Amino acid sequence: MSEGPAARLQQLFEGHRLTPTQRRIAHCMVRQAADVPFLSSVELAELAGVSQPSVTRFAVALGFDGYPALRRHLREVAPAAADESAETSYNEYQQAVRAEIENLQHLAGLLADPGPVENAGRLLAASRPLPVLGLRAASSQARGFAYFAAKVHPDVRLLDEGGTMLADRIDAAVRAGASALLCFALPRHPKEVVEALAHARSAGLTVVTVADSAFAPVAKYSDLLIPAAVGTGLAFDTACAPMLLGRVLLEAMCDDLPDAQARLEEFDAGAAARGLFVE
């Protein structure tokens, strides 16, 4: 199946770390894929609702000398779309979903070697308490992991707020006996997360990290980093693969908690007695 102009534009943007403004431009270009090669930078800026200099910076972020070079490139590849006839092309939303499917497939391939995940599970199960760190975009990943982990682990401590007390809370976990820290680190990487991991390691914690790339800024401060790519096809990142990897780590941790099943059964019995769930 031949690719339409929207799909080719999506491929052009993949792999580039774009700001929210730049993603807005990319989003607009995908929507206007057939006309973009013939738009001036001013016209594109008006369509996207941004400034003309933002369009120029966007072109440079993609590796071009400026917007004219980007437009020349788009015009050179445009003839490939001349005869799309009845061929089906994917719209921008479908492209985003397909990109996430590819991220999940890549994660599945990575998990063919279960060693790193099993090692992480042992480290997390043995840490009492278990601090789980995730700030800004990664806070929902950390919170989701901590919610489920608390059902089987006796002491999970969620660290999803930054500030001057973050180091204090890490120190408190160490004093209470923590031996490992789990971190979810996603773009855009807050400086505070890097500083927190550096502090955690200096305090003697083993750092297990779920990050979008093995080359993320947190890699330097991680003892065990397992990558799970994020989707960049929409205005804001999508993180299906990091979320799934978090659940995989939960499974591995449960395998090293001998009373995990008993704790789950105890919770289910209590939930039933309280009528906690409607189903």
C-alpha cells in the first residue's frame, strides 16, 4: 500500500523531540498535508496559530536550514502522492495509534530476554519501604504503579511531587530501610528528577528506572534502566509502552513476594465485605 502525504509527514516528524508549539505546527501540517508544500511560512504560521519565527525554528528542529529548505523537501517528495487512486492512507490519529503499536512491539522484543525485568522485580520486592518516583508527565505512571503495588507490597511510598522536601522523603525512606527506588522518567525530563536520582544513589539506593530511551538524561544515575518508547505523533506524548512495562514490573515483583497472592485475596475479601465495587 502506497503512503499518503499525511503518512510521509508523520514519518518526517518521528524521532524528533519537539516542543508543544512545534507539535502544534506538525499537527497542522498533517491536517493540511496536500497543501503544505505550497504554503509560505507566514501562511503556515497563520494556519497553526503560531508566530512565523516559530515555523522557522520548527524547520531547524527537523534538521533543515530553514523553512524554505523544508518546503523544497516537501515539494520533492510530493510527486509520490500524485496517484493515490483508491489506496487507503492513514490519518494523523491512526498514525499515532500505529506508532504506539510499534512501540509495544519493540517492547515485546525487548522482553524476549526477561533477565532485566526479573532482576528489577527482585530489587523492588526486597526494598522495604519501596519509594516510587515520577514527576510531571511521569507522575501518572508512578501513581498507577504505586496504587497496585500497595496491594501486595507492605510499604510503598509514592514520590510524585517535587520541591525541597523530595530529598527529605528519599532520606526518610533510606532511614526506614529502603534499598531500591523505582523511577518513571518521561519527556520532557525535569531537572529535579535527575537531581533526585543522584541524591538517591548517593544515599545508597539502587535505582531502577523506566525511561523513554536508554540514552535519557536519567541513564547516568540509574543502576538498571529498562526503556519503553513514548509516542510523539500527537500534541502531547503518549505513554502506552511505559505503562505496560510498569505492569510487567509489578508482575515480576509479585513473583518475588511470597505472600503477594494472600494479600490480594485478603483485599478481595475485604472489598466484597464492604461492597466496594459494583460488579
